[in-house]
Amino acid sequence: MALDGPDRGRRGEARKIEVLVVDDHHVVRQGLRSLMEDEPDVEVAGEAASGREMMNRIRERDWDVVLLDITLPDASGLDLIAEVKAVRPGLPVVILSMHPASEYADAALAMGASGYVAKEDAAAKVVQAIRAAAGGARYVEGPLPDENGSRGG
């Protein structure tokens, strides 16, 4: 499908999904950058190592998606979702966590996140979550609670 208007770059190519990667570990940020270098439609356009740095970057420019670690030295990624939404209500946030989805995904989604991916999941799932969030969908890998509050298998 051909893209028109703001989704096309200056030379007519499709505009990439610009991701702000927020993680306090440099090696994780570099790994995510390396992962996305091979994707034709996704790129790491910026990085932040803390909640404060992330909020400064969000105020500086528009992003398509924020990929946010759940544990940062100065704040919880879950708490930061509300701050992001206060500044940029339509900005999708995908939580990246060392915890499985069964532990925090439902809380993250309830707070306004667009997705949740565990760091142990395959790298391709991170890209899938970013694409889904950029397209207005939600993405969670792993079981979530059913309507009775118990976790599925």
C-alpha cells in the first residue's frame, strides 16, 4: 500500500516510526538500537536513561512511540505513564520489563500504556509491540488475568 502525506519522507519513502528508548542500562539501549537498525519502518530516534531525561525529551519534540523500562533509578515506569500522558496524551507508551506480563501488564494497560513486553521475550516481539502501538493498537505478550482475576496459561 502506498503512503501519502505526512507518512512519506522527503524522497517519497515511508516515514519510519521514531522511537524514544528509555532504559537505565546503556547496553540495553544499544541492543535495542541495534535490533531496530535492521527494520525498514522503525528506528531509535532518541534515548534516555532516566524518567527525568525522558520527560525532557518528550517536551522537546514529538515521538511516535516511547519504549519505557518499568524500573528506572528515579521513577517507576508505571508512574511515568501518567506523566507522559499529561504532556502528550496521544503518545503511545510500550512498557519493557524484566517481569513477565502476568505480573504488571494489566496495571500498565490500565494506566494508559499501549503495550507490554518482557525483556526475556524474543526481540521481534519488541518490534511488533512498537508497530502495534504506533498503529493505535495494544500489544501484550503473555497471559493476562481473565474476568475473574485469575491468570491464564
